[in-house]
Amino acid sequence: MEFTAKQIAEFIQGRVEGDSDVSVHTFAKIEEGQSGAISFLSNPKYTHYIYDTKSSIVLVNEDVELEHPVKSTLIRVKNAYESVAKLLQLYESSKPKKKGTEDDAHICKSAKIGEDCYIGSFAYIGENVEIGNNCQIHPNTVISDGTKIGNNCIIYPNVTIYHDCRLGNNITIHAGSVIGADGFGFAPSTDGYDKIPQIGIVILEDNVEIGANTCIDRSTMGATIIHEGVKLDNLIQIAHNVEVGSKTVMAAQCGVAGSTKIGEWCMFGGQVGTAGHITIGDHTFFGAQSGIPGNVKGNTTLIGSPAIDPKNFAKSS
């Protein structure tokens, strides 16, 4: 598919500088630009590339001031990074999607599958599973008995969803993730450790995205809840009875101990770890490798282990 600079500018509400009829059919990083590609400039460190890039169109912020003329057609927008994200979403949605059930998939008779779904080879759909419309269940995925999945979900290969979990709409789970395995519950005894049955579930609300090889444990009782719009990176561990507030994001290798309650719009850098049974307020930002031993009120930024104010952490270091 090809789009002209004029069409793109109308879609992202931008202003064209240059040839409004120039067309593009692919994306490229500004430093690897090529004819027929669209690139973007949002980080000032990359500004020098704009003078030599071969990309046909470059998205730039409205306030960018250039020292020399450029060969590319520019589209000025309020936020170049957000605009390219919208274009990538449009590009992704235009790709044809598979439909139908491949021969080697197993779907139990009591399962209910919605319209326009794809079920890949060697996927297993258990008893009384319900899957909504326009879902993609890729090969080797297991969706265990009683699980309910909403509309427009993408479950990539080798994902395992244990029994009775609840998934909303527009959810993406990347390869190798496990949703609903037992929480780490053991009671010390004279003979060792007695397992505490984990009889709860996992709930993923709408618009959640789970990275590859991330694990979200089912609760001891009740539910482990990932609220609307949460984005989790790869290799993250969410323990039993955790609650993650809406729009919170976590980078790779974070670990959240049991019964922790995390507020809305929080940001966790890579390898952040929390103690269990604590509460973290809304709009809290943790730098990479922060250790969180206790409650955090919210509306703050912390780094270090134990996590403290960034200026104090820098002085301490």
C-alpha cells in the first residue's frame, strides 16, 4: 500500500513542507532511510541524520528548527513519536489476518469460538472455553477449561492460559507467557512445606499487552488482576493476588511479590522488585533495578535499593 504525504498529513493532522504528492510504502529509521520510506525525528540527538537521510518523508515536531535545507518532504506534527505510532498501527491493521481452524488444532466440543477467528496448528482449546470474535490463537497455545476470552485478542505461539482465567477485549499475549499458574504458596511444616492450593483466577482487563515469557500467577483466593491498558514487557513475574492499576507499564525483568497493590499510571524500569503485601500509589516512577521494601504514597520518582529520591541516590552513589 502507498500513501502520499498529503494523505498522511491529513490522517495525523500535520503540515507538509515539500512535495505533498511524494508517496511512501514502508518505514525506515532515519539513519537507514531509503527512497519510498517514511522516517521520524523526535530525539534531538538524531537531528544530524535529517540532512543526509534518503527517506522520502520525515515526521518532525512543529518546533524543530533546521540549520540547512533537507531533501526529504517534512510533515510537521505536535508529537512525531505519537504520530509514527498511529501510522504503524494503521499499517499493522491493514495486514491480512488468518482465519479458520487449522487441521491439527484440538477444540473441545463444549468450547464456543466467535466469528472470524484463527486457531493455529496444535493449539488446544479446553472444555467450556469461550473465545470472542476476531481472535488469533497461534500454534501450540493451550487455553485450559473454563477460560473466557473477549474480542480482538491475539495469543501468540506457546502461550499457556490455565483454567478459568478471564481475559477482556483487545488483549495481546506474546509467545511463551503463562497466565494462571499456581501462586507460590507453601506453609512450613515439620516435614518441609505443605502446598497451599491456589483456587483463585487471573483477570486481564481490556487493552492489556503481555510480553514474551512473562508469568502472571493465579491468586490463592479471589483474583490476580491486571487492569485496563496495562503494558508488561518480557520476562516479568507477577505473583498471586497482585493488583496492577490501569495504564501502568513495566519494563523487562520486573518482579512483583504477592498481594502487592499498584496504582494507576505507574512506570517501572527494568528489574524493579517489590516486597509483598505493600501498596504503591498512582503516578509512581521507579528507576531501573529499584528495590521497593514498603508502601509508596504515589506522585513520586524513586531509584535505588531501597528506593529513595533520585537526587539523594546520586549523592549516595
